[in-house]
Amino acid sequence: MKPIRGERWPGTRSPIVANEDRTRYKVSVCDWMLLKRQKLGALALASEIGCDGLELDMGPLGKRPTFENQLKDSTVLLQFKREANSVGVVFSSVAMSGFYAQSLTNRTDFETPIKDCIDLMKKLGVTVAFLPLGPDGDLLTNPTEQTKELISRLRFIGKLAEAAGVVVGLETPLDAVGELALLKTIGSPGIKSYVNFQNSLRAGRDIHQELRILGVNNICQIHCTNTDKYWLENDPAVDMPAIKRTLDDMGYKGWLVMERSRDANDARNVKGNYGANCRYLKSIFQPE
């Protein structure tokens, strides 16, 4: 995790503000979970539900040579930057969620989508990207000859990130010991862990132990939600005050990004679900 330098917030180049708790932790939300992937309205909605930031997705990937990224258009990019400034929301990170369903290893051209993501990060002043290793997770839990190719590609991505002064955060199915070993194998400060609480909880792992094993310097950002069933405040599996104490003890400073934790009986109620979760997170991580 990059420390704050020159009064800058990790994940963005926006100035931080005064209160220690309110600057140590910021709350963001994924635009695709607001049902507004790369939609200008995601910024106003994020602001309305109380978020400090927005994790902007790169757009659909599929069989395209690269992401269908509307912000490649300089006019659209300017609209997003102006709207973000207008509603008081910053871009916490840029996500490549297309790799949830697609193998990085099996793509003939994996470089172009990654380079396009880094290019957008630089234009938005964002320093953290989210890269889920969806289908490639099997190559990590059950190594094959293809695993060598995956590691080689991740090392290449790390070099691109280093050169640009950004970090690409990986989400994997590995436990903290395995993920730490993966990061050491890649050996690049441009590649870190993008922690997802849902993965630890689903696997029955101890979140506190996982965080401590990874260590603050190997974590670039956190998806701070569980699977869809309960709001965070009603989820018996999530002790958020205890998680805050662990993060405090570790010296973590950074974004907490909401992905899921929707009420399963009302999953499409975007304002209700994410408004409630944002208020709850702020009551703990940004107390008045």
C-alpha cells in the first residue's frame, strides 16, 4: 500500500482533507453494481448515496480486441471529469471486470486491454486498477504448464504498471499465504493484492488473519463487502468494527469499495442497498 505523500490520497491525486479518520478511510462503490457501468449518472448516484468515490469499470470485453471504453473519446472523458468535480466524487480506481469471465492467459492479445486501462488511469489521475483473475484462478489453485504463462503475463503487466507509476491489484481465489507467495513470484511493486472480503468469508477463512498475513504493503485496495444476502450491518459473518481495529493496527490507509452485500430480497434497489451500506461503513470508518 502506498503511503500518503504530499497530502495526496492513495488511489487518486485529489488532495486529502483535515480530519484523521475521515481522511484515513474513504468509501467508494463499483459503477457496474449501481447498474451504471460507464454511465455518467453513476457519479451523481454515488454522491447521492454518500460515497466519496467511484470505481469506474473499463466496460465490456468479451471477444473484442479491447474494452468497449467510452472514455477513449476525449469529449466523454471531459464530461466524466467535470461531473465528478461537480458532484464532489473522485475516481477511486479503474476496474477490468471483464476478466471475471475471461482468461487473461488464453487471450491472444492481453497487452492492449491492459495498456488501455493504464492509459485511462493516467488521464483520470487514478493509481489503482482492479484485475480479477476469474477463470485463471484454477491455474493458481491447480498449477499446470499454463500457469507459467500466467505468471509471465503478470510480470509484464507489473512492468507496465511500474513504468506508469500505478498499481494493478489482483483478486484471486488463493488464501493469504498463497497470494503472498504469488506476489513474491511476480516480484513487481506494480502488482499488489486487491482484497475482497467475500472471498475469505465464502472460503471460511479468518479475515483478520488474512489481512495480517498479506501485510499492509501488499494491499492496494479493498472490496469491503460480502456476497448478496444481507446489508453489512445485518450480516452475522461480518464484524466491521473489529475489521476496522485490525486495519487500524496494520496502518492501512485507503479506499473501501462496496461491491455486493445487497439485500437478497431486494437486490435491484440500488439506492436502498448501497445507501444503507455506505451509511454503515461511514459510521464506523468515518465517525463524526
